[in-house]
Amino acid sequence: MWQFAKPYKYLFLIAQICILALYAVSVLLPLNLAMLTDEVLYNQNINLYITIIVRYILLFTASTFFNLLYAYIWQSLNNKYVVDVKNAIFNHAIRSKAEFLSNINSGDMMSRIDGDSEQFIHLIQRNIFHFVNSILMCTGIIIIVGRISVYIAVILVAAAILPIIITRACGNFTEKTSRKSRDVSGELDGRILEIIKGHREIKLLNAAWWVFDTVISKLKILIQLGNKIRRIDFMVEKGIYLINLITSLVIYGFCALLIYNGDLTIGFFLAVLQYVALLHRKFNWMLRIYLDFRGRKASIDRVSEILENEIESDNGKPFKEEIQSVEFKNITFGYDENNVLKDVSFVINKGEKAALIGESGVGKTTILSLLLRLYEPDNGEILINGKNINEINVYNLRKAFGVVGQDILLFDKSLRYINPHEMSCLIILHIEPFSL
């Protein structure tokens, strides 16, 4: 995440300054109100009136300026940073090894690149910047209220413990449910992609009922998972609201007692009311951010799985020779510990014609995939002109072959894209039904 943020570190720094400035304005406004009430209205100190009004004007002007700057900065980051993240994920996915790509759903991959990647900017903006700054703001409010009345500050701190416990307990459930929801959403995207590609076969087989059943079943699961998350959010929100309401009533009653005893002025009472409301609002925001983080963490983990996946190495020696021989020497290979090829050996020399014949699943396509280093054999070695293909640059190796596979995928590109002068061998693998 942070490697993508480095080119924009100054924009992030300016955004952080904007947030701090906005929070500082929010903390200073109640003190200005207290001074206006006590000094101007009650003590009739008219000389301070102009000073207080000027302060209000400066605070609101600063708030407007930093709000506009902050909005501009984050819009710029959304337009640039998010695109960089998506490009990085896409490039890493394309360069990933075939073992990883073959085990991931196409729609799920699209969901990670297009949807989950956008959570990076939200993680920085809401879950880091705003969360950290909210802690600083709440700490500042507690200190200011403590200077007015230590007892009120203690009540506020004590009232924060139970919401924290409730939110942490619900966070684990939110993360697990969000992860499952995103996985199901990825599976649904993949299935819809298959349906669109295979619409002709679906119509020919009258399989529309299967399509609807498949899509609707996934949608029902998504709705159920979404409802679970919303129920937890509702319970947390209303539970915290009830705690804050009780806390506010206790503080109001205690403030009334202090005012009656002459230990608290009306101005500072109004300031305390604003600070309590601001603290509750900001504290609720922090707990909401925490729940969002637990849900957002599922997306970050899904993206990290791609970024941390091993990519194909472009090391190796260049290969520009004319192919004289291709040799498989004691090759053993399997998918998920199930051997498809076991101790396979053969040699194809220049000018020879060879056919691989067998029923589905015996390893014909696997042999081609091993030759082009889409997979690595578990044992044995593959030689071209007597050289181990692991010593040859992958790009050069694949440019040396032309492949026509059994599964055809047409791209909007001319055949002129392929340079025939760089191709020294053509393998055509044509699979026909075969029975013993």
C-alpha cells in the first residue's frame, strides 16, 4: 500500500494538515462561545465583542479554506493514486505464474482489480488519517473538559469503555462476513462472465433455468451476508447511541449541580455541551471507522494475495537458435498432488512429425504447458538443443514456438502482431475424441 503512496507523499501530507486544521477549528469554536456568553452577555464586556466576532470570522474562513483544499487533494488522489494501484495489481496479475492464475476465478480477479483496489485510498483516508486525527481530537477535548471539570472528563472516559468493547467484539464478525461476501461476489462475477461467453450454448441446450438458478442462488447469499453486516451495524450504532444518551443525561445533571454551587459558568456549560456532543459524534465516527476497517481489511487481503504472489522470472539466457531437438527427460508432474505425468520421456528432432493422442485428462495439454514453462515439472528436465529450458529466458522461449490450442480465444488484433521470423517451431495440438 505505502509503495503506491510514495509518489504522492506531499499530497498526503497536505491532506493531513487540512484534517488537523479542521479538527483544531472544531475544538476552538466552543471556547469562543464560552467567552462570548460569559464576558460579553453576562459581564457586559463590550470591548471583547469585536475580538470574538473577528475570531469567529477567522475560524470559519480557515474552515472553509481547508475544506475546499482537502476536497481538491482527495479528488486528485482518487484520480491518480487509485489508478496506479489498479495498474500495479493488473500488471502483477498478468506476470503471475500460471499455477496462480489457473486456480483463480476470472470474475473474482476482475472484482479484486476493479473493486477491492479502491479500498486502498479509503483505508488511508478514513481508517488511518481520520482515525488517528480523531484520537488526537478526542484527547484534546478530554484535556479541555478536564480543565473545566475533572469529574466530567472522568465520566466521558468511563463511558467510552463499553462501546469500545462492543465494537471490538463485532469487528471480527464483520471482517469474516465481509470476506465471504467479497468471495461470493467474485464467484458471481465469474459465473456471469461464463454465461455471457457461452450464451449460444445456453440457448441451444435450453439451459436458461440453470442460468437463473445459478445467478439467483449467489444473489441470495449476497443479500443474506449483507443483511448480517447491516444488523451488526444497527445493533452497534443503537447500542452506542443509548450509552451516549445516558452519559449526556448524567453530565447535564452534574453540570446543573456545578452551576447551582457556582462552580461552573453558563458559558462553560454551553462549551461542555458542545464538547460532549462533538466527542460523542467523533467517537461514534471512530468506532464506525474501526468496523469499516475490519470489513475493508478483507479487500486489502484479497489484493495483497495478488501482489505477494510470485511472478514469472525474466532471468535466463536469450535463445535465438534454430530448434534441432525437443526432449522430455523423466518428467513427472501433477496438479494438487495428483500426478498427471509420471516419468515421461521422449525426443522430437527437427523435421519429425509427432502426435500426442489420448483421452481427456491424460496430460496432452499439460505437456505443452510444461514445454512453454507455464508450469514447472515436479521432477525431470526439458531440453531444447540439449539446453535446460529453465536456463532460457521465458520471453525468448515462448517466441520460439507457435501454438494453436483446443480452447480458442479471439483477440481484436491482427496476425501481423506475430513476427514469423522469430518463430522457429510450430506445434499444432489437435485433440480428437479417443477411446481404447
